[in-house]
Amino acid sequence: MEAISLTSNAQLAEEGMRLLRELLTEQISECYPKLPSQGVQALQDYLCSADVLSSVASQMGLEPLVLRTGLGLEVEPPLMVDTLLAILASVENPAELCKRYILIELSGKDVFDVWHPLEVSHMLNSILQGQNLPAYEPRLIADAGRNTLEAVFYVAVYSDKKFLGKGAGETQAAAIDMAVRDALKRQFGVTRAMRSPFEIAVMKSFRERNAGLTA
């Protein structure tokens, strides 16, 4: 067979990455309207990582469609990523493709497992100051196994007698840190009890697709 004249998709892939970051910034902000910009950036970086994008490309079944030299050769992850990005830059509705195949990778994930904010105490107090509330106060609400190797402390944080969050840890300091992080999750609307509009839509779509199926 005559060799097919092909050109590299590298330029399309670069355009795809630029477009992907733009779309994700918009879609993540829509899903988590209370999340600060650094949190949005962390989620965006996670979804744009080579591990996530190569996994998405594999799930989409792109590997057999990628042209490469030789037979029986595995497609390297960077090529899978570039292929997905090139497709994103080529389709008629890239926003829908991004939402269906890439944004959905956040489903079921704890935002704080992806975003690891530093100086959480300062962050929480800054938020409280902006709400004209005093700095938070930690209170020990329960403990078990004190002075043993299996000690557990339960701490809640309050501001002006208003409950903000709670957490547990092997030490009081660790429990306070967890309580502060829980308070931040509540402030940003990213707790499991406060599902984002994105997750609500995903669950609704799942129920509709599986209507009539038994457990």
C-alpha cells in the first residue's frame, strides 16, 4: 500500500490543552461557585494531568484508532493525551465533550483530596473576618483512650458561638486541623452532604439510564 500522507496533530493538541483549561475553569467554577480560585486551579491541574487524560483516552477507546509505526506496539500515554486533546480541538461542541468525559472524573472525589490548601487556619480566619465574625475557637467535645496508643480526640470549631465544623484525630492538634478543614469544606460548599450541581446532574442521569433496574 502506498504510504498515507499525514501531518502531526501536535498543533491541534496544543490548541486542545488551551481550550481544555479554559473550559474547565468555567465548568468547575459553575459546579463549585464558592470555591476560591486556588481551589479551581488545583482541580483544573488535576484534570489536565497526563495520568487523568491518558486514562480518559483509554476509556474512550482511542488506542486502536491511533496510527503509529510497527505492529503490536502499545500507544505511549503522551500520544494518547495528545490524541484526546487534538480531538477536543476538532469537535463541534468541545464543551460537551469536556463535561461528559473529563469533568466527570471529579465525580465521587473529595475536593480536598485533590486540592491541598496550606495555612488552613489563616484561610478560615480570613473568611470569618470578611463576614465580620471573630476568629474561630476550638473546643474539645469528646475523647477516647486518652494517654494510650489508640487515643482519639473529637474537636469542633466555633465563631461567635456559631458551629463551623468538626473533626477527629490522634492528638488534639490533629483534630483541630481536621475540624478547620471541615469548616472550610462547609464554607466552600464541597462536603458530601452538599453535592455540587455537577454531581446532582450525574446522579440524575444515572437514575434515568437505569430506570427499572433492580438492585
